[in-house]
Amino acid sequence: MARVCFSIPDEVRDAFNRTFAKENKSAIIARLMSDAVEAQQLRERRAQAMDALLNLRTKMPPVNAVTLRSMRVKDRP
């Protein structure tokens, strides 16, 4: 298992220690770090998906307003 050292504000450390006084702080920090990694990876995947959609959009022919409107209402109840 790795050891990690970070500098954090004293008030954050104190609040963390009070909040999680009776819990395994190492496990909590590991979970928070894992959650942060997953959240960042999700943001990156979303950005890549958006870039792919925008890139695809530049390759599609333009659609006029009348055609677009008819596509929106097609098959609606």
C-alpha cells in the first residue's frame, strides 16, 4: 500500500477529524480519492463524447428549418 502526504488547511483537517472521529480515516481518504478519480474520468469521457458529436456535426449537411421542424414532430402522438 502506498503512503501519500498532502498539505491541507488546518480547519479542513480539524473538521475532517471531528466528522470522522470514530471511523477509519485512511479508508475514507482512499474512497474520496477513488471517487475523485472516477469523477474526473467521467468528465473526460463526456468531453470526448461531446467533441465526437461536434466533429460529426461538422460533417453533416445543413438542414433547413422546415425539414428540422417536420423531423421533430414526426411520429409524435
